[in-house]
Amino acid sequence: MSSTPRVFNFAAGPAVLPLPVLEEAQRDLVSMPGVGMSILEMSHRGKFFEGVLAQTEKDVRALAGVPDEYKVLFLHGGASLQFSMVPLNFLPRDASADYIVSGAWSQKAVKEAKKVGGVKIAWTGETGNFSTIPAQGDLKLDPAAAYVSFTSNETIHGVEFDEVPETGGVPLVCDASSDMFSRPIDVARHALIYAGAQKNIGPAGVALVIVSGEWLKRRVEDPKLPSMLNYALHADNGSMYNTPPVFPIYIMGLVMKWLISIGGLPAIREINRRKAAKLYAEIDRTGFYRGHAQKSCRSLMNVTFRLPSEELEAAFVKEAKAAGLDGLKGHRSVGGLRASIYNAFPEAGIDALVEFMKEYERKHG
């Protein structure tokens, strides 16, 4: 066992996992109870992993209140592959889809969708450097759109939707990669929700997709669509069309059990609100720190902020890391600082960062 103490990991992803999950995985990694081999070695067709897969799906459904007619899929390729899979399955060549562009990840989704069919920008925050999200009245939605796509939380810029956009009956698609299961979610208001696991619900290597079975019946029938990009094929095979990402699914299952053990999504929402409130209060306290996102749409998951100069920001990152506060450098496209404080991030780490910020301001303010 390593003697290196754990740091407070503020990285945006792959990100912090619950310590009880890591400890259970460590304990059973060499030999799973009752099996005699590692989860990394066993057949995905064996009864043990089939049980892991079934229980993980059951817990996902219980946590989010997933309606029975929805399919729960565990796929390769992360959220980035979903940028292509969604239009390939649901955007006819003679139609268009509406995209709400609130940051870098929704920009990437637009780029991939344009390779498949027509795209209309229902709203973009680009001119304001993605510091806000739209009000419902700001959206220019096409009632004939194939679907409306949005990103519930933008990891890079630190803006988050508090309410799901109203689409007037047009199917709604959500990229929830960085705030999935950080709060209750009304699955029935969405046609499809996807999330790369590595930010909030598991390790890198698996994407969780929740899709309406009724919408699946209306998917584009394209004989040239590669099998691995066909949602219906994955649904028909219970995420076992090919070898699934076994270990990431196993860890995601442990994360789901952890979430259930602490009270589910209502409980984790209150924890996340409390953690974020402490950090934003320090950012707002004197003006030495400046939040990037407008207060009305600040993310509970990714707290982005600036200092008076880039030199002070660089020194902040360096000194924070030396103090055991790692991963605070902002994304290269935005700069500044970013504290990613996902579900598993301990509140003690927030307290440590706040104290560090106070001392840093005392020395440099």
C-alpha cells in the first residue's frame, strides 16, 4: 500500500471517487468474494458480471426514478461519441435539430451534428464568453425540430441549468456528463440523457445513456449506420452486443450503492449546495477573487474564478498544489482557476481551500 497521503483532488475529470468505493474495489480487486478471480479477469458473459450489470441498472433506475419504458445503456466512447450517435440515430437528412450552446461541450456537440444533418442554434452564450445560460424566452426553438439538445452543466465555464428547458413537445436531449446524479432529475421530461461517467458517477471508460423506448422506435433507419453506433442494437442486447467496459461498470455500480447509502439524489443535492455555497461565499467576500459565471447560473460542480492577474493565478495554482490542493488550474481555453467539487469531493477539501484562499489574499491582496 502506498504511503503517499491523498490530496484534495479538484480535477475536472477523471475526478475524485468516493473513498468507500475505492477501498471496496481495492479490497476485492485481486479476488472477488465467492469467485476467486479479479473483476478485471472474468468473462462478461459469466453470472457474476451479469449480476453486477443488472444490479447497476437497477440502482440507476431507483436513484433517478427511470420509467419502465426507458432503456438504460452502458456504452463505450464517453460523451464525445454521443455527440455523433444522437444525430446519427435521430436526425433525418431532410430535418434539423435545435442546439442550445452554453459552453465548449455544447459547441463540440454542434460540430459533430453538422456532419450528419441540419443544425439550428437556438441560443448561444459565445458573445458573453459563456458566463450565463438562457432564459426560456431567449430560446428560438423550431416546433418542427427533430430534437432539442442542451448541456446541463458546462465543465469548462462553470454554468449550469437550474431548470430543464421547455421544448413544446419536441424531444429533449441532455448531455449531463458533469452533473449527472448530483441532484434529482426528471427523466420523463427527456427523450435521451447521456453522461460520460468520469466526472461524477464513475471512472473513465463508460458512458451512461438513458433513452426513451418510444423514441427509439422512431429512430432513423439507416442500413449504413455502423452496428456499434446503433442505440436500438445496444438496447436489444442489454448493453452486451460486444464486450462492455466491465471494470468501469463495476465501479459505477459501487458509486450507485454509495449514493443510495447516503440518502439518494435529494440528499446529495443538499450536500452539493452546501459545499458550493461555502466556496462562492469566499469568492464574493472582497472582490479579490472574481467568479466567471453569473450568480444566477453558477455551477454546483465546477466553480470557475479569476484573480487580479495571470501571475497571481499561476502562483495560486503552484502554492495550492504544495498545500495538497491539486487540480485547480482553469481550462486552457478560459484560464483562471477552476475547482471541480463533484459528489464525492469531501467537504473538508472545501474548507481547506477557503482557508488557503483567505491566506493567499492576505499575502497578495
